[in-house]
Amino acid sequence: MLYRKVNKSEYRIISEIHLAAFDGFFLTSLGKRFLNTYYKSCLKSNESIAVCAVDNEDKITGFSFGSLLSKGFHKRIVKQNILLFLSRGMIILLTRPAALLRLANNLDKNANKADDGNYAELLSIAVLPSAKGTGIGKELIKNFEIEAIRKGCKKIALTTDYYNNDDVLEFYKRSGYKVFYEFTAYPDRKMYKLIKDITE
């Protein structure tokens, strides 16, 4: 398996893997077009880190994606791509207005006064269902961290669900992440924020 940076033009493939890996999740429910807009906007930003796993047939089987600076990242992405997000937002407003409210309320997840957001953030890690259990996820995190270190980051944070999520939480803990705090995302989703010092 080869690990490399995701090319800007590969946003549709990343969206497809997201859809396959995160069945039933909120962002998945917004559909492929929204995910295409999101990943296309993020991948063209200099603030993004995106690594993918590529098999011997040159097929992307997983990715890890995030930001160099958590604080305000999504607000900056929306502002830089306002017309794209406005068009997607209008469709969501007409079809699922509550979903638009949820998106707006979760642009930032720094729900603790001690959290200044001055760290890189792993926003998404996904592996195709057919490739789960092969160690790709562990390597994607490792390669994400290598890129973050190369770009001068000292800490990486991530969020994950609080309930019915023991395996995922243990996976992150084995990778060196520690619980930073617990919080509730809008409207009522209890979550953990974890963090890792990558200078150690």
C-alpha cells in the first residue's frame, strides 16, 4: 500500500469513500453533491492536510483529512467558497431546513473555555469497507501526523462520538490520543475531543 497526498482533482473519489464509510452519519445524509463541494473547497486550501492510501492497482482505498489550524477553519473555507456553499445551502434550506441549522451551529466544535483551537485537527479518516481491518487506518493517521509535523504543527486534535463508540475510541487511544474534554454538539450529540502532542 502506498500513502501519498490527495490531489485536488480527487475530491469526488474522497466523497465516494466518505459515503461508503460513514453510512448513517449527518454529513453523509446531505448527499454526494454537498460532499463534493465540501472536499473540493477544502482540498484547494493551503490550510488542509489530506493523505490517501493507494493499492497496487492505483485505487484510493482510504484517506485522512484535516486542517493545519482548527480554530476558524470551516468558517474560512465557507467564506473563500461562498458562492458554492450558498448554492448548496439554498438546496438544503428548501429540502431540509433543520439540517442547515445544524451545519451552522457546528461550524466550530471548541466547546470548552480552555480550548483555544491552536492545533491541527484530524477532521475525517475513512477506509473503504472492503479494506477495513488491514491496518490502513493506523497508517493513515501516522502519515497525517508526518505531514502535520512537516508543516510545523505541534498538536493534533479530533472529535469522536461518546456513545456506542468504544472500538473507535480505543483505536485513537492506541494511536496516542488522549481525551481532552467531553462536549455536546448541536442539537444533542455527546462527543469527545481528543488531542495528541506530536512533538514527543
